Amino acid sequence: MIKIPRVRAFLIHLAISFIIFLVLAYLIVTYWYPLPFFYTDGGWQGLRIIVSVNLVLGPLLTLIVYKSGKPGLKLDLTLIGLAQAAALTWGIWITYTERPVAVIYTLDHFTSVSAKLLNKAGLSQENLKSYGYISPVPIYVDLPQEPDEQQKYLAQAVSSRIPLYLFTELYQKFDTENMQILKQQNDRLYNHLESDAEGQRLLDAFFRIHPELYNRYMFIPLHSRYKRVVIVVDAVDLSFRDTLNIDVTRYLLGQKKNR
């Protein structure tokens, strides 16, 4: 049997774990939590779980336990590998099921919704494709425009404890008509941002980076898992480009009073 020094065994384990981490990080950032949702909906938190399990737990246990020629070493390493694999599988599963798969527009803002939550609401991943192929998929909740009718749905949401953005029977694909509603919301929010010093600073910074796209983007409030921010939406294909890190809670409360 080839004898390997403890530090070398640790480095080998760390190198293998690092390769696995790079593959998972690519999946998370590119497919499961594409920017800007990596920061707003838990991609970073999921990556930290994987780092702690994959790059710390497994290699560290090898460093502690490993001793060349030690009786039962194979069993110890096998148990370490199984423990790491089990913990990593749990971390991957949590990160995958909590990934945002839809961004749903209701009344005056988008809400990002995870795969797990949407499945509980009865909408499968296959059905989700009917609303578009952008990831996450933008969906419009077609509520009546009349205030009295809207209040009925709001009362139903309160009594059933199901938020409006999970009323899947009202889901619609974005079309010319509801895109106009989105653009009207953009105009209201844009005016609000221009009247606010911090909002104006963030707008100026954004357009310094993207001067050629001044008329292409829309700015819409977003409720995400960890933040309430302004999301920057491409006005042509509804892809999600960036966020402005400004809390829109006060603005949304004002919108609610005006309804």
C-alpha cells in the first residue's frame, strides 16, 4: 500500500472537492440563480452551504483523521466520504429546489417565486414553459382593473392565506396589453426615483455603465426572498438585467394608498 503524508492526503481531498465546487458554482450562477437573482434570492447563501460542506467539512476531517498505516483507515475515509456526500447532496437539493423559476407581476411589483413554492401551488416545470423560456419566467397575474373586484381577490388572499402571486388560475403570458401596464408602472417608479437623491444617484450610475440602452430598460419593484429592490427589466424581451439596491417599501406603500 502506498503511504501518503497527511498534508498531501488533505490537499488531494481538497483539490477533488474544489473541482466539484467549481462545477456546482457554475450551475448555480449560470442556470439556477442567474444574475441578479444570485444576490436577491439565495444563490450566495446556497453557495456558502456548499463551500462549508464541500471545501471545509470533508477535507478537514481527512486532515484530522488521516494517518498513514493507521488500522481502519480505509473505513474512516469511507465514512468521511459518505458523510460529505450526504451533506453535499442535502445542500445541493436545498439550493436547487429554492431556486427562483418565475418572477410574477401582481398589482404593482414583481415577486420571485421558487420551484418548491410553485410546485406546491400546482404549477409544474413543464406547465411553466407555456409562459416563456426566459429563466426565471416572467408571468402576469391578470387581476380585474376595477377596485371593487380587486378587493374581492385581496380578501380571498387574506382568508385563504395564499398570496395573490400564487393565484395560478390568473396567470397570463405577457402580451402587448399587459406590457403597457408594466410600462406605466415603470414611468411611476422612474419619476419617484428621479425625485429621490439616492434613487437619482443609482440611476445615474446605471446609465453611465449602459448609456446606449437609456430607452430600452424598465424599472420595476421586486419582492425577492432577501430584499425589496428595483429590478431592471429589458423592455423588449423581458429578461432581467440588473438591480438598483434601493428599498422600495415606502414607494409601494404609497402605491397601495392610491389604489
